Amino acid sequence: MTDAPQVVTVGAATVDRHYAVSNLPAPDGGAYAPEVTEHPGGVAANVARGVARLGQSAGIVTRLGEDPVGDTVAAGLREGALDTTHVRRGPDTSTHCVVVRADDGTRSIVTAGDSVRNMRLRPTDRPYLAGADAVFVTAYAPDCVQRTLAEWATADGFPPVVFDLSGPLAELDGRGASEASVDRWVETADLFVTGRVAAESYLDATGAAAAETLRGRGVARAAVTSGPEGATLVPGDGTDTVSLPAFDVSVVDETGAGDAFVAGLLHAWLLGDRSARAAGRFAAATAALSCTAAGASGDLPTADRVESFLAER
């Protein structure tokens, strides 16, 4: 068995088809896309790539279809220097995304394909995950995967787990984590991450209020992101929550910014020895720099580039 990398992510690796439009269409409205491009995507793959760019070795557990999209994704994972020994393929349609992106970088995403929905953890995955320094799982991984991983996470010696509530509960229904599994991750995860839309769906609160709700429920550590409004972190030492502004950059595409933020937190907070505030600033800078090019992996920064960015501010 190949030695486990420092970080192993669990969930989707996709192809994102980006439609650059002048406006995001309203209900019953429309838009024209003069440009269509393809970029690598998928929350688990994005986080793994982000961590790898920051200097950690990274691998992924995912499932692809035996189709041209799967071929493209598999090649992209290898080119990203990720360990792919636990990438499976089957007679599914590879999971893929349509990203409609406006001029200001805002976007809407539609996901299709059933390869990730059909993913299951195998007994051989357990030692691979247990050998890592940290494990990341997205809420878009199937609920049976969530339950199995949460059970493994309680074993002695299992590495810290980061759970990302990547989407609202309605979007997860039938394809990702159930509300009961999310509840369990609040209690089990070493770092619980949620964005604004997902937090409002699950906690009926956003920002600092959502962070305080998670704190009251006994979460170990948490991060609640709010896009351009910044983020709030719940430290694991019982101290007050930490509010951090987002950095102002020239935004090309916000796709994957939250995943880059998570990669930064993994690097600087979960695996590093920085304080919550210092780690949060590092993660915010990682996310900001990722927005300066198109695609979820368009401009993932190195650790040196993040440090240089911070030194100027």
C-alpha cells in the first residue's frame, strides 16, 4: 500500500464548464455566453489541489465514470501532483458542473452526473485515511460515506477530520450528507466549516451568529465564511470568536474561493501552529488570491505567495 499523503480529501472531483455571461439570469430570464471554458473542479479535488500548492502532500478518495469526462478528471488529478491510488471508476456518468459566471465574478452552479453519488468507502480506504495527518470530507459526499467516516473518526489514533457543509440541506437531499450526519459532524469533526448559504439553511443564522450557535453546540473548532464580508472562526480553546475581513482584490471568478479558504485553514491552523486569527488571515489571503483567475483552480497560490501578500498588508 502506498504511504498516505499528509492530507486526504473525500468527495467530488469534476470538470467545471464555465459559461461567461454578462448577467446571471433571473427566473424566466436568460443570458448569452460568448465564451465557454472548462476547468478542473469538485470540492474535494479543489481542497486537495489547494493544500498541495501550499506545500502539503495530498491525495483524494473519489469515484469517476468510465467516460471521457472521467478521463479528463483523472488526468487533471495526476497533473495536480495528487495521490490517485484511491480513485475508483465505474459505469456511471462522471459528476460534472455547469458554472454560469457574471462579469463581477459571481456565479451559479448546477451539478449533474452520478459517479460521486455512487461512491462508497471500502475497508482498504480506512488505513489510507488513518495514515494521513488530516482528513477532509465535503457534505456533497454520499450520506453512507459520511456515516462510515464519522464512525472511523472516533477511533483512537485517527487523524483530525475537517467537515465542510458545502451546500444547503435542500441541495444535499438524496446526494450528500443528511441533517443527522451534519449534526454528528458538529460533535465529531475537529474543524467544522460552513459558508453563508449553507449556514442559513442548517442553523437559521449566518456570520457571527452562526458561529456562536455552533460554539453553543460544543463544536471543537469552526469557521463560518461570508464571502466578501469575511469570516468568523471559533477557536478550540474556549476563547472568544474571531472575526476577519476579506481581502480586497480584483475578482475574476469567485468559484472555489471557499475551498481555497479551507485549504489555507488546513495548512495554517489544523496542521500548523498558528493562532486562529493568524490562520484565518492566511486562509483569507489564500481565498482572495484564488479569485484573481478563472476557475476553481485558476490561481491557487503557494505558501510563499500568500506570505508575500500578507506582508504587504
